[in-house]
Amino acid sequence: MNMADVAIARVIADMNADLAKRPSTEVASLLDGADDWAISIGAGQFLHQLVKHVAPASVLEFGAGRSSLVIASALQSNGGGRLTSV
């Protein structure tokens, strides 16, 4: 296994541990009252954890909606970043 594979495996293990916990109230509140087109709580939790673990400086998203709120929240909890929705 090379260094990149080890790093990816570690991120996946960390995310799985976080996802096994109860969904965060932060993500749940962002998705509260969502319509049928919005992402699910589980997908929102996964997306939030993914952005937190990868910690990108910027995210390019195709589409805009509740997922944008989840991504922006994760970027903010990491200290900031740029979200571009197309």
C-alpha cells in the first residue's frame, strides 16, 4: 500500500467512525423542513464529514440547495473556505 492509499484508508476509517455516531444536530438543523429534492440526513452527514476531513480551501459544486448549506457549514467549521455553486 502506498502513502496515498494509507491516507485514504485513514480518512475513510475516521469518517465511518464519525458516521456511526448519532447525526449531528448541526446537519439535522440545516436539513430540517427539507423538501423531496433535498439530500437525506445520512447523505448530509457524510458530505459534512467528508469536507471536514479533506479540509479543502475551495469546493466546486454543480447545483445549489441544502447541500450547499452543509458544505458551507463544514468549510466554516474548518476555519473558512470558498464554495462555488454552478
